[in-house]
Amino acid sequence: MKLFRIDGSLIIDKPEINYKKELVEYCVREGISLQYANLYNANLYNANMQGANMQGANIRYANMRNADMQGANMRNANMQYADMRSVNMRGADLRSANMRNADMQGAKMQGANMRNADMRGADMQDSDL
């Protein structure tokens, strides 16, 4: 039996899941909230997180390169130093998100709500806002 603790209260028993990426995609697919999840340094490369609720999540130093996060709720999420190259965040809620020093080259962010987001030091080269 494998138990995954997503945050302080949610525990998931899924013996077929071996990696955080699989766990995150499972939660998104099943409509399980990842609000305040601790995904520090997680490898979420190419993950499908469309419409995920990751409000307040700790995603610092995570590899989210090429991830599809279209329409995701990332409000107040901490994504400092994350690798978000070519990420799809179209229509995402990024209000008050911390994206300081994130690598966001080529990010697709049309229609994203970035009100009060902190993007100081972020590399936004070739991003589509």
C-alpha cells in the first residue's frame, strides 16, 4: 500500500502511482483539490493539469516545463524559481501568485489573470501575454 500526503489532511492510497506527476494528474482528473499542496521541487514536466485547483500550493523549484495548466486556479501559489518554459497557462487565475525568478520563456498566458502577481526577475522572453 502506498500513501501519499498531498497537504495536511488529504491522504491518497493508489498503489499504481509511483511519481508526483502521476499523482497530480490523477487528482486533477478526479477533481481532487490540490489547494495548498506541497509540490516543492516536483517533476511535473509535460503534466496535464488543465483546470486544476492549486490555490496556495508550494511549487517552488518545480519542473513544469511544457505543462498544460490552462484554466488552472494558481491564486497565491508559490512558483519561485520554477521551470515553466513553454507552459500553457491560458485563462489561468494567477492573482497574487509568486513567480519571482521563474523561467517562463515561451509561456502562453493569454487571458490569464495576473493581478498582483509578483514576477520580479522572471524570464519572460518570447512569452505570449
